[in-house]
Amino acid sequence: MEFKFTMPTEIYFGEEVILKNKEVFSAIGKKALIVTGRNSAKKNGSYDDVKTALTTTGVEHILFDEVEENPSLETIEKGSYIGKINNVDFVIGIGGGSPMDAAKAVAVFIKNPDVNKENIFSSGKLESIPVVAVATTSGTGSEVTQYSIVTSIKEKTKKNLGQSIFPKVAFLDSRYTYDLPYDITVNTAIDAFTHLVEGYLNTNSTYMSDIYGEKGFELFKYCFERLVNKELTVEFRNKVMMASALAGIQIAQNGTSLPHGMGYPLTYFKGLPHGLANGVLTMEYLKSFKDKTKIERMLNILGFSNLEELESIFNRLIDVKIEITEDEINEYSKNFFANKKKLENHTEEVSLEDIINIYRKSLLKN
């Protein structure tokens, strides 16, 4: 029971939490840079709620709404430049994982004017200006983690910025997810589930972190059934958002494991959405474990008797068809396996052949 647990983010969960707690913004700063994508935050009401809260509490804001899916360092530099010339003192990220991750990175670049896309990964430990996160999907957990996943075009991959940037405050209101299309709801939910799985089956897992994983699995027992039956009720939206937050809290302590690192080239080179890239690898990852004691506990909480029952759910929710060659699989595997840091969270010894087999069995199904 020896562990370290850090969760500095204040979480406000529930209906209209932004408007009910608008004084939070003015307590953080006087001028905010809102970082978001082009459309969704304006359509789902989250941007209007933030704008109303800022206006009524006397906080100025600048809007940067150019964040793409899988944000590039170039976009982050552009957003940070706008923040710097406007002298903002905090950043608000509104959206799914991409805008929230971009907001964190922008906050680091604003705090450290000498940092740029060329030197960020070699700059050592850096601080950021405060970040507020407003989640509008249920999957990434970025609103409660310290990670900022960015796209390095130079290195042709997605990677963690390498800084610890916990949002100061996270607002979670499932109303913003009500109109999410079914496919995006599935993709993001699968992302949250893979966070739960990889954080739970992890060398860093502790009694404390397992509480979040197991409570998340309890919620997914309900959520999987509703996803399969396409019953996307208000109760479902609330529960999957809570499960995503619990998963985020867990991986904030433990990190992720093999599927996440292995999924990045599938997103970068094959265009697979992040949740799907993780999800398509998850079943073979689970099957690769020699010791399935903890997997069996997870399955029991989920209400499944064996892995085949979980696989049946995945097969009903995920249908990935991509063109990929043996040579590409070998290249992705070698690049992943060469980075020993990416293997440390896996609880068993893993070989290059193991990695190749997970890719092959996941992606070359007849």
C-alpha cells in the first residue's frame, strides 16, 4: 500500500457547472486565451457558457479557434504567439483531447518565451500559466491529467510534450456531449476504456489508483450495454463522462501502456482516430498476458465471464479496415520497441515478436 498520489485539479461536475461557478475564472486571472477547434464548441453551447461566465465576471478573453485533430507544434506556436502579444494570464481549453492538450502546450509556450517547436523536447522541466479545461467529449481524460499529446511533423509521430501541466480547474458538464454523433461517442468511450485498462494493468498501479480503475469498470458495465444498444440517454452521457474522468485520474498516476504507444503510428500514418487506434489493439494486448489474475478481476467487475465476451462487445463497436503491410507492421514495431521507456509500464517482459504479433493479429485479420 505504498504509493504517491497527486491530483491538483479542482473538478466541477454537473449540469451548468460553468455558469454556477463562474467566479472561478476571475479568481484565476484577468485575461484569458480560449483555445478550441473551429466549430464544435460553438455548436454544443460550451463556448457560449464560458463567454457568458467571463463577461459577467469582468474577465477579458481572446479566441484562438484553429486547433486541428492531433494538434501540431506549429499550431501550438501560433496560439501561443496570440496569447503572448495579448498578454493573457491564463488559458481555457474547450473541447475534446486535441483542444485541451493544445491549451496545455500553449500555456507552457506562453510562460517560456524562448521555447519553440525545435527545442521544446530538450528544454527540461518547465512551468506554465494556469489552464482551465472544459471537456466536451468523454474519452480523453485530458481535463484531469498532466499530459499534452502533440504531433511532431518533423518526427512523424504523436508524442507527449514531456511537461507536467495539470489544469487548475476542470469543468465537466455532459450537456455538451448530447449531440455527439454515435461514431465519435464510441471512439471516445473506447479511448476512456483503454485508459482504464492500461492504467489498471500497469507496473505503477497501486491500491489507490485501482480504486479509480475499478469504479470506472463498474460504470462501463452499464455504458457498454447502452453503447451496443445505441441508447445514448442523459444517464449514459453522465456515466461515460464520469468514467472518462476516473480513467484520466488513474493514468495521471500510472501512465498508459502498450496500446497507446503502439496506436500513435496508426493515427499519424493511417488516420485512425485515437480511440480506435488504441481499441483495435486492446484485445490482442489483453490476450498476450501470461498472468491474467488482474484481467479476471476486471472482467468480473464488467460482468463478463471471459475475454471472449469482452471481445464480442469490441467487435460490435469497432470495425477498423485499414490497408497495412507486413513491412509497415515491422517498422512500427521496431520503432516502438526501440524506446524502452514505452515498455516500462507493461507488467511482463515483452519481446519485439510480441509487439509484432499484437499488431499482426489485430490488423491482419482475414
